[in-house]
Amino acid sequence: MDIILIIIAGIATVSFLIVSILASIVARRHRQDAMAHCRYRPKKSLMIGTERRCFQLLNDIFGQRFYIIPGVSVSALLNHKVGNQNRYEAYSFIENKTVDFVFCNKQTLRPVCAVKLDDNKTTNRSPGSDPKDMEKFFQSAHLPFVRVTKLDKLDRQAIIEEFSRVIYETSKLDNKRKKK
């Protein structure tokens, strides 16, 4: 009796593996067929509305000195492998997060500053998605992070004031770090 149950369990296990493999093959083929039928076309504009207006203002003000790159992944800017921290946990907070603009030094391409447009309508509630959380990540990396919140009053003077405030606060952090 026990041998029959073992044989039945073995047959069921082998059958399950075969069905799983076949299902995987069918799903892969279906995906490849779907990919062959999908078509794409270029978007008319990379940026629209407030994002475009901000990009143009940033280029007018800072474009002579910095490259301004739109839509950069936070994980491309911040290294999560710091000290003995849990690297998977640290990465999980920054993966799939983006900033709207990054300023890079034209000679070295080193990131100098990150900019996030914050309309206070955050729909993604995952940890690290809130611009206030992002600000903490960038502070820990000593990389200036500018959160532009008054999107309806976006003009040259407002941008200059916000950048001045952030650069001043970052310089205070750098001075504290050097004293230690």
C-alpha cells in the first residue's frame, strides 16, 4: 500500500513538473508572438507642461555651466553599498525612483545636483517615493537635492532662490562633516 502511494506521488510530481515546463514554454512563445505584433512610434515631445518649462528655465540659467539631464533613476545617482548596511534594503528604497533633472559637471559628468518637481500630489506611497524621503537619501550622500514645490509660480527668480537655499544648506552639512 505504501509503495503504491509513493508511486502515485512520484507520478503526480513528474506530471506537475512536465505541465509547469510546458506552461512556461507556451507563455514564452505567447510573449514573443505578442512582441512581434506590437508597434511603437516616437512621442511628440519628451516633456510637456511644467516639466518642459522648468527644463527650459534651468537650461537658460545653468546650461552654460552644467549638462541638465531629465528623468534620471535615483539608483544611477546614489550608491547603496555603504558600510555594513543591509544593501538589499537600502537599494529597495531607491529602485524604480527617478528625479526630474540632474545637473552634471560638463568636464567630468559627475552629478552635482538633483531636482524633483513636487506638486504635493504623490500617488505612489511606497517607501522612498515621497520627495521628502528622497531629500534624506541625497542628504546622506551629500548631493544637493532641490525640491521645486511652487510649480504654478515657476520663474527664474524662484528657481535661483530655491537653488541658493539648498546650496547654502548643503554647504553647512559639508562644514559639519569636515569638523568631525
